[in-house]
Amino acid sequence: MPTPNPQLVQALKRHLEKECKLYESYLELLQKQRDCLTKFRSDEMSLLDDKRARLSDEMKTLEASRFALLSEVTRGEGRRLSEIVQEKFLSNEKAILLPIVDRLKALVMKARTASQEFYKLTHFALNMVNGTLSIFSHASQNVTTCYNPTGKVRESYSPTSSRHERVIKSA
């Protein structure tokens, strides 16, 4: 039977609301980074990357402090927050905490999907840049194709000089 604990409920409520605000700012920051990536603003992107790293560190510390806050109720059981609220709190306390828990859960899921999409987008952009650089470097080299006695193709690349070096200068 759950026992009433209004101090714990108020502390948990403040803590969960703080976590929700942190996740909302994380989502806003991800959107700003996505905009910077599409507009090729690398200097602003690195600043936002540092902010995002600090936010993720704050989220980890808040999560750890939430676990410490709930340790007196759970006694070291590793369970979900919604299950803990359902089982360990009274009905009026559940009415206060469950909407915040649901909001936090939705924000966490949204942040996970947004960060996965951003990760995929950045790696796609990096692959495009690397592919373009590879094409340029191979296009600027002479390719010599040789066949060995077994019929296999062997290609060798010979660096070429610039076109400007071959220009005949006027006297």
C-alpha cells in the first residue's frame, strides 16, 4: 500500500518539469543545427554542437538525480518511471505526476528520433562531400589500364600537372 509523501511528489514534479524544459530546448537546438547544416554555416554549427554536448550532459545528470530521488521509493529496482508512479504513489499523486511523465516520455521519444534523423543527415552530407572529393581527385589524374596475363585489369593513377602549366606564354 503506497504511503502519502507530498514532499517527494512536489520534488519529483519540479524535477520532471525541469527535464521536460531541457528536452524541449534540446529539440530546438537540433532544429537550429539542421538549418545550419542545410545552409552550410560551419562556424555556427560547431557552436551549436558544443551547446548540444552540454545539454546532453545536463540531461544525463538530471536523469541520475531523478534515479537518486526515486531510490527511496524503488529501493534499487530498475523499472520505468510510469510503472513506479502507477504502483508507488496514491491516486491524487498519480493525477499530478502521470501527465508530466507522459509529456516527458513523448519528448524523449521525439528527441531520439530527431537526433537519429540528424545523425543520418550529417553522415549523408559527409558521404556526399567525400564522394565529390573522390570524383574530383580521380578526374584530375591520368588512368593507365593494364591487363595482366590472366586477364585481370590493373589500373594505375598518374598525377597530372595543372592546365595552367601547359599554357604557352607570350614573349
